[in-house]
Amino acid sequence: QRPVRAALGLMDAYGIARALVMSPPRAPGVKGNQEYPDFAPAIAPHGERFSFMAGGGSLNPILHGVANDLSIDAGVRADFARAAREAVKAGAAGYGEMGTLHLSLSSSHGYTYAPADHPLLLYLADIAAGLDVPIDLHMDAVAAQGPLPKQLAANPKNPMSLPATLPGLEKLLAHNPKAKIVWAHGGTDHVGDFTPAAIGALMDRHANLYMSLKVTGGQANTFNKLLAGNGVDSAWLDLLRRHSDRFVIGSDSFFADPTNMEASPIGEFSMTVERRLQATRQFLSLLPPDLARKIGHQNAVSLYRLPPLPPPDAASQPAVAAPAAQGLCKDGNLDHCKTMCQRGVQRACAQLKRQ
């Protein structure tokens, strides 16, 4: 329950009403693979705050176990379909995080690749369309096959040549136009091809392409960021306005036991969450209010078929109404600070000690 309390603490601090919980896109044989049966019971008591996705720890390992096969054994297809349908029956809001090209960014971060038009992903698109649930897809954008970019070359987990991924995504989108594909981590680009222009061209051609946005701060070492200078990048803003119903917030956040944050890569990733939440809050504050409402919550409610949010009630808003950069306890609200610390927000505990 400690990771759940930590998540709730940050959600309260940053005014997040509901979060979608899912496994990362796991590879076959990864130690500690987790899937929704492992975390759904922990979030169940807080059903008004959490929903979950399925497949990252179950369907994705099956996919990558046959990544090089163009003909899939009937038994594998049956197991894959059974797991997919059982997940939605158990309450999953969709499938994710599924992965095609997943670049390795550190020694604790894996590389995997299966083409976006792989037979099992096409099959999953048909299943998802029939059940009217979306697929969250991690796919690093590569416009054309070519050498590994210099900024990734120091990591031996990545191959020296990267496959083109955009053509396969287009085939996946065209395969079943009723299948909603949510391309993950827009605004975080490690190659240089994940551009607003490329995204917009695909969205113009395919009404079933959606995107979750991962907002990073100005110092993040990535291309095509959403924030530029003191505002939203103009090319991104044009795209968000043109396809305002197709974007949601996806923070790519991890939550671990706050008393043991450095014990695993997940713990290390957890310590970077607040920077992204601060950047996301800044990003939404810079958008026109109607666009911020769509991207901040309305689109997600519709896309994932979530319960509608209750009407705003000033009396029920989080005590931290000031921008996150002002700090969690600087207004003297020690009761709220104690609550956040009890829920595992280490920044609150540290500030509480300084009062």
C-alpha cells in the first residue's frame, strides 16, 4: 500500500483526480514482471481515483517472444486472445503499455523491438475494436532505417542500426480504423523524428490515432519538447488545437515504496516524478482554458470510458492551490504537509522537518 499512498499524496498535491495504472512494456523473462492481478487489488479500495490497463506484463511478453515471426502458432494466438479478453472482463480500461520499438536509455532500461504491424498487434487491434477499448502503444519514432544516433550510442543495449517505425504504425492504424491507438510519450523524443509535423500528418490521415503527452522540463535531454522558453512550442500548440480531441496527459510516472526508493530502477524512476508533474502543471496552465480542460481530463474520460469527474467544488480542492514551485508547506499548512508525508511524499517530510 505504500506506493499507492505515495501516488495519492502526489495526486492530491497536484490536483490529479484520477490516474490510469499499467505495467511498463515488459520483455519476455524479465524478473519481477507485473500485471494487473498484482496491482489491481492495491488500488481497488480507491476505485474513485484509479483505473487500470492491462497487457504490459502479459500480452507484451508474448508479442516480443515471437517478435521475429510473421506466422503465429494457433496456440499462441489463442493464449494471447484469451488473456486480452479476460483483462477487459476483469475491468481493464484498455491495453497497455504495449511496445514496439523501445529504446534503452540506461543500464537498467531495456531495448526491445517488434514491428507495429506485427500479426499479434494487428490481432490485438481487432480485439480492442470489438471491445471498444484503446491500445496504449510505446513506439520510439524512426522515420527511416539508419544508424543509431550519437546520443544513444554509448548504451550497448541498443543496436547500431534502428528500424523505421513510422511505416509500421501507419499499417496498424489502417488495419482496423475502429481500433483506437494511443501513441505514448508525445513530447519526449530520443531520435529526432517524433515531431509535431509527423504526428499531425498521421492524425490527418487516421482518425483512430490518439496521443498521450509526456511533459518534461526545459533541462530535459530530449528533442521536440512541448515547452519552449516561457511558453508552449508553437508547432505543438498548432497541432493540439487542430486535433484537440485526440490528446491526453500521460506522465509516465512510477511509484515505489517511498521508504526504499533506491532499491530498484523503479525506485530511481519514482524520484523523478515530481519534476514531470510540475512541468505538466505548467504546460496546462499555459494552454487556453478550453483546450486545457480537454487535454487535462475530458478527452481521457471519453477515450478510456472513465466515470465522469464530479463538478468542481472549491471546498474539496487540494490545500495546495499555489503552483508547485512554491513548495508544499510554505503557506504554513502543516496539517496538509503531515498528510502528504504520511502518504509517502518525501518532499513533504523533508519540508516538515524544516518548519
